[in-house]
Amino acid sequence: WDNYDAIGQWRTHEKVVAGVGNDPVIDPAGAMPDGRPFKDATEFKRLLLEDRDKVARAFIEHLCTYGLRRVLSFDDQDDLNAIQAEAKKSEYRIKDIVRAVALSDLIKKR
């Protein structure tokens, strides 16, 4: 994601206003937490799509933590599984994840 600047515009060089010489080339390469490398945003996206269920689960957990204003516990796992199953039906579209969270028993019994 290093190719995107602060307002989301694509760039290939880091703009250094007060620097001397050429602006440095951006290196977008990196590695996933499990060590799988990627060389650019396209490969990073491919790796995220390979882990679609894990990425969606993490997003759901963070959204629920925010919505509940508390840390999730083991007791929340069944509700989280139900939210994920509902969201998976629509291939994890963001609006459907938010809807599934908002209409979930987890939020209703808050």
C-alpha cells in the first residue's frame, strides 16, 4: 500500500520537498504475518483474497468490538460464527457485514 499517498493517489516515488537529489522510488514489497511475500499491491490483494474468510472474520471481530465497546470473549464465538455465516452468503460485501453485525443477537443483547 506504499504506492498510495495520504489522500489515496497512486505514486511510484516518495515526494521529498526539501530533499536533495531525486525522489526515492517506493518499494511496495512486503510479507504477510505468516511469511508469504508479495511484491506489489496486486500480489497483496491476491494473498488477501486467498485468506478471505480470515480477513472477513478479523473485520467482523473488530467491528463487533467497536459496536459493543468491549473486548470479545469466548462466549461471543457462536454469535460471531452466525454473523460470518450470514455475511459469507453475499461474499463478504462490507454493507452486508455491517448489516449482519447490526442485526445480530450479539448487538441485540448488548
